[in-house]
Amino acid sequence: MNKKWLVLTPLAVFLLLCVFLLKGLFSDPRELQSGRVNQALPAFDLPDLMTPQKRWTNADMAGQTYLINVWGTWCPTCLAELGYLTELRERGVTIVGLYYEQGYDPDFGDRFDLAALQQEVRDMLARAGDPYQFNMLDLDRQFILDLGVSGAPETFLVNGEGKVLVHHTGDVNARVWRAKFAPLLGE
Amino acid sequence: MNPRRKKRLLTIIALLFGLSSAVGLTLYALQENINLFYTPSELINGKGPELEKPSVGQKLRIGGMVVPGSVKRDENSLFVEFKLIDSGPMVTIRYKGILPDLFREGQGIVAQGTLIESDVIEAFEVLAKHDEEYMPEEVAEAVKGIKHQKPTYNNNGY
Amino acid sequence: MIPELGYFSLTLAMVLCVLLFIFPMWGAHTGNLRLMRAAPSLAVGQFIFVLLSFAALIYASLTDDFTVAYVAHHSSSTLPWYYKITSTWGGHEGAILLWLVMQAGWTAAVALMSKSLPWPLRARVLGVLGFLAVGFMLYTLLMSSPFDRLLPYYPVEGRDLNPLLQDPGMIIHPPLLYMGYVGLSVSFAFAIAALLTGQLDNLWAKWSRPWTMAAWGFLTLGITIGSWWAYAELGWGGWWFWDPVENASLMPWLVATALLHSLAVTEKRGIFKSWTVLLAIAAFSLSLLGTFIVRSGIIVSVHAFASDPDRGMFILAFLAIVVGGGLTLYALRAGHVSSEGRYSLFSREVALWLNNILLVVATLIVLLGTLLPMIHKELGLGSISIGEPFFNQMFTYLIVPFALLLGAAPLLRWKQNKLKQVAGKYGLGVIIALVLTAAWLFSSFAKVSAITFMATALALWIVVMSAQDLLQKTAQAQSIKRLGLSYWAMLLGHIGLALVIMSVALTSAYSTERDVRVVPGEQVALGGYDFRFDGVKVIRGPNYTGHAGVVTVFKDGEQETVLHAEKRRYDIGMQFMTEAAVDAGLSRDLYLALGEQLTGGAWSLRIYHKPFVRVMWLGGILIALAGFIVLFDRRYRRRNPKEAQA
């Protein structure tokens, strides 16, 4: 009798473990509490990545609900999410790219080559899909800093009043979209 | 008590003793070594619904972005001081040692260390966040987490 | 075309594996010998097709076929050819394919080398292995095929292999580790087959033992090389980090170590049967769990790249079926197994039982430390990390009784011992170990802490007791030649562990390091050496550029060596890599890592002096060797009379 219960213990322990593993699988490991949520989007005044003469400011986006997607060609996860973001654009979601330049590093004697970067961006978007209305370049990372970005990709949902509703770290995919973004958009 | 019973009782007592001391030791060691994660705003304003703040002397991890222009290096040693921010208040990190390859102003980093004032942390480990946070899992698996770029300091040699 | 053939070949292999599962299982159930006899040829057949499939991926990588998504993501045209080959297991999909190759290889090996086994057992072992292979192949074919194409838009250049993986250690580390993980599936299959057959006797233990030994040997070697690679490549001079990925390999190793000791008891004495079976199930389960943890991104959560819950779900479901099924079978069958045999408290049986308990406790501690952050988070208590000191502290506690026992146990006989017979030897051992430790440490080092002294003494205790045991056994056997290979293997393994303990103790206590700011010409002293920084030169490799800090090392004014500590930047991906310069030696390593460029032509430089760190890996290799030597023991080769005589 005693032994029967004893031999069942490993199975019981394992099943309990499975419950946690299952839960863990579906919780977002990258949950990050952002201080930006429910606050106004910081002010920005940034050049367009493709036509630097053009500058974008908060006023350009007033009254619109849109996503700001922080990304870079150097970031593999960004590449991975381009496909899904493009799908979102086709469904009518407005997405603004905020380009995060990582390779540029004056300490290492780098010079910034805008033409090369533009080409790289064009190539990557042509290959993987272009979800962006336009891209802004934040070379000195001022706006990126104001947003509290800690890496790429990160995505912000901004409403018509210029308030940040969501700050998501990591890639946007169907699951994340359903869980975090869609409810706020009334989809 | 017959000898067989006695033996069995002794075995059980020994087992229980071993088990409880093992559990006790484990819990004690765990308690000492759990590090909570904070962002700069959480550190200043408190974390979670209770707005708990860490106490001075506590070990913790903190993640945020290096404020551009805040990095001050000592001319003659490797001592470095910089400020971290997420979206609210700033926190000062002090560190003596070599910074990771990807440490830059405006980049996300994670520091592990001890809170020495309410907004100052003396770090014994600084890691560039890009390394671990946004790496494909297969690479991360293979490199076993670059976060291990960990200097273990001895007290001699400085 | 070739990649498609690879995929097709894998599909064929899976079909064979389905048959390999069904035929022998059904045959064993109904007693149909013809069905059972099909198993070995099916096992060999699927191995050939898996191998072809793997060859197809290597071909795609070597020919820079960037239409294949996997190659485009993990290789580039500038990569040297040998790294092109290793890049086939540098990423998730390829790594799983390598796993399959190993799985198929072990299965074929079992099929070919189990001729002495009775058919029902042999068929069931192969059937279980076939089932496991089907699971992994299904996963590869459905969820993570390395043969997917990037058509019609494919890149002209690949994204390159992560610079950290461009290292010789990385060429052999994953294959060895996988050999170990997968090898444990053979022990698992033997356990399940035995439960199904109801034949849990010492013969079963004897058959299962060499397979377990081989798998354990590979696992040991894999872990050792992983540690060495982390040391050489990560640039911080550490050799073990208690990272979830490392823990994932350590847990099966600890359980497998317990298993092979327990198997010895079952084989020789016919007891601990159900415990041994449980360990066999647990060892492979932990290999699978480790894979799940690593692959699903559940724990190494920050590493989760486009973390795909479907993949995680599949592995979890597979884990639940295999482990849950195994444990259910265990619960149903093991209750009826009775172990006969009497032994007193002071016997080798009890010593080995304690060894098992300590190893299992160690496993549980690692498991707790690995899973607690996840459980903590799932319970809504916030994210935490568990510091390395937790593991270090717990393992320090555990190693003391473990090493004491390890030194004492080999002298004990089965069943019963009289304290009088061994007390003298123990006393002598203690005295010799203490005296040697004191003489050595106090003469070599200025400061000796209690913990260093204790650890070194424990290591020497193991060595001294092994020597005493050897003398005694030689006297008993009348000739040193008559001691079996298994005995030598045990001796070697134990001494290997003693070396590891000693190395960890000494290198932890006496390593010194300096982080310095140096200008060219400046000299720094550390650990009895002088390091002169001669400046930095620009270097150019096949796929990177960078700086190399040139440092001339002097000992007592004489030039010892010149080291080049590199900081590379890889052309694709612009990743920085610190490539440390190591002057290796048994008694000490000199380790240099170049830091950042500072103002005024100065650079930051990190210098380590690490005594005896290399002895650790030497110990690891000896332990692994022990596992392989056992395979040549006559006892396991008796079916082949010619070899037995040789």
C-alpha cells in the first residue's frame, strides 16, 4: 500500500510541473512595466529617413491612432516581425517607423553614411514587407530616450489625443496583437 | 521495541533530520540570493501595487537606458559613473571595471549591484541589454547568455 | 533541389521510424518473431536517411545556398568552410536536425550491438527508440524544417554565424552534448522496455549499463568542453555560470551519475531495482526538460526570439507523453517489483544509496534554482533572478559529505563490514590527506582560508583512499593485471572528480585579476608576472576587422611570451567580440582581454592570473574517459568470445 503511493509521487510532481510550464508558455516573458503608458507622447521633431529635408513632429500625427515601431536593420527580431506588421498595415493600421541606428558609433571611428543606410532599409523592406507610413531617423536617440526605449524592437500605441496606450517590448505577432493591442482598438 | 523497529525508527529520524536541514539550508541560501529587478522609476517611486521600495544595502538588478552625456570616467582609473533612466527619474550607477562591448550612451543596460543611497547603486556587474534581450534564442542558447560577462572581483589588485 | 531531397529523405526516415515503433512493439506483444526481427534493419535504414538529410543541409551551407532560410540566417559567403559546416548546428532548426542524427545513430548502434538480448526486450527497446524518433522528426518536419526556402526573394548574402559561435570549441561542444542527451534515451528505452516486459533483474541492469556509461561519458565531455569554451570565448575568465542552459545539461548529468552507480548495485546485488528504473526515466526526462526550457524560451525568457508558442506547445506535449507515459508505467509496474537482499547499515549498498541521495538533492537544487524564477513570476510575485551564490553555496555544502563518502566507499564490501577492518585505513587516509594539504598549501600560498584547505584536503582524501584501495585490491587479486577495466575506470573517474574539486578550490581562492587603464609602454604586475602593454595594432580577418592589444609578459625580468588580446568587429551584423588571449599552462593560465579605448591613447585591459584552472578540464576529461573505458570491459563483451580473450 505504502509503496503504491510512493511510486505515484514522481508522476504527480511531473504533472504539477507541466501546469507551470504550460502557464509559462502563454505568459509574455517580456512583460515590462513602462512608465510611459497612459501619459502623453513626448514631443519630437525628427527628419524623415528617406527624405531628410522633411521633418515630422507631433502635430503631423494629431487626431490619428497609430503605432510607433522602433526598429533597425541590424536587429533580427525586427526583421521577423516585419511580415506581421505589413499584414497590419494592409488591415488599415497606421504604423510609423522610428529608426534606431546601432552601428553608428563615433568612438570607433564610424562615419554615418545616410545613403548606405537608406539602401539597406530599402532592401530589407522590399524583401520582408514594408509596414511603414514613413520612417523617422533619431540619430542622437533623443526621442528614443524620452520614450524609455531599451532596445529594439519596441512598439507604442498612440491614440488621437497623443496619449501612449501600450508600450510593448519585443516582437509584435498575432498573439501579442490579440492580447495587448486589439482590445484597446475595439477590434 | 524490537531491534527491527528500532532500526526503522532510527532511519526515519535520520531521514527527517536530513530532509529538514536540507530544506532549511536551501531556503536560507535562496533568501540571500534572490535579486529583484527594478527600473529607475520603480526604484524611486516604488514597485508594484504596494509601491515597495528597496532598502539601502539591498542587492538588486536595475535596467534602463544610459543617459547621454552622463557618463563620467575617472582619468586615471577605470572608475565610471553614469545615470540610468527609463521614463521618469534618474538613478546613478557607479562601477569600477571594464564596460561591456555594447555599452554606449543611449543604450539599454542592466546593472547588478547594491543600493548604497536611495538613488545610487554600486554595480559589480554591468551588461549591455542588447546582448541578451534581443538575441535570437538559438544564439542565446549557444552563448549561454552573454549576461555572463561577469567580472568577479577580488579585493586585491587595485 | 538538394534541400528538397533532404526534406524528403527525412520524411522517409520518419516513415521507417513509425514502422520501427509499431512492428517490434506489436511483435513483442503478440509474440510474433518475424515482426520483431524487422526492427534492426528498420533502425539502420532510418539512420541512413537521416544522415542523407543532414548531408543535404551541409551541402546547402557549403555551397552558400541563401535561398534556404536557415543558411541565409546562419551563414555567409565569407565564413571559412569549417564554420560553414558547424553553422548547420548553430541555429535552432539545424540543432534539432543534429539531435535527430544522434538519435538515429544511437538507435542504429543499439540495433547492431544488442544481438545477445532476448528478442522481446530487444524489440521493445528499439520500439521505444523508434517512438522517440518519430516525435522529434514530426517536430522537425512540421514546425522547424531547416530546409525552408526564402523564395522568390532571397538575400545575396547570409546574415553570418554569430561570432561567438565561430570558435573551435563550438565545433565539438554541441555534438558531444547531444550525444549525451540522446544517449540517455537508450537508458530510458531499456527502462521502459523492462517495465513492459516485467523483466527487471540484474541481467537488465547489466545490458543497460554500458549504454548509460557511454551516454554519460559524452555528456561529461560535452559539459567540460562547454565550460572551456565559455572560458575562452566569453572573455571574462569564468568557467561556470549557473545559467539555465548550463543547468539544463548539468541536471541530466547528475541524475545519470546517480543512475550508473545505482545500476552497479542492481547488477551486482539485485536490489534498488525500481529506484534504478526511476533514475533512468528521470535522466532522459531532464534532458527533454532541458531542451524544452531552452527551446521554448520559457525560462531564458529574455532570449525569446519571436518566441513561438506552437513550437513550445509541441515540445511540451511530447514531453508530457514521453515522461508522463513513462512515469505512469512506472507507477503501474514498479509497485510490484520486490528487491531482495539484506545488507547492514555499514555496507557498500548504503554508501551508494547515500551517493544517490546526494546527487538527487543536487539535481533538485539546480532544478529549483532554474525553475523558481518562472514559478515566481507565474504566481504573480514579480520577476526575480537567482544569484550564482545560491548554487555555489549549496554545492559547497553538498560536496563535503559527497567527497567524504566517495573516498570511503570503495573500501567497503557489499552486505556487511566491520568497522575494525577499515578504521585503520580511514585514519591513515585522513592523516595523509591533512598532512599533504598542509604541506602543499602553506608552502605555496601566503594565505590559506579554511574553505580552501578543506576542499583541497577532500580532493587529496579521495586520491589517497583510491591509492589505498588500489593497493588492497592488487594484493587481493594477486596481480595488478587481473583488476578489471571497470575497476580502473572507477578509479580514474574518482580521481578526475578529485582534480575538479581541487582546481575549483584553488582557482577560486587564488585567481587574481586587474582591470587597468594602460598607455603604450606601461607595465603592470600581477601574480608574479609583469605585463608590458606595447600598444594596439589593427587586424583584419576573413570576416572581421578589429584591434589587437599587444602585451609582452615577463617573469623575473625574462620575456615569457607575447600575447595578442583582440577586439573584433564582424563585418556582417557589426557585432563586437572580445577575443581573449590565453597563455595556458597546467599550473596557471594568464588571460588577457582588451577593453575599450579611452582618452589619450589609453586602453582598458583586464588581466587574470588563474592558477590550476586547466586542471578542472583535465579532471572532466578523465571522468569522461572513465565512462568510455568501461565499454571495453570484458564483462560487457562476453557475447563475442574472440574479443573476450584478447
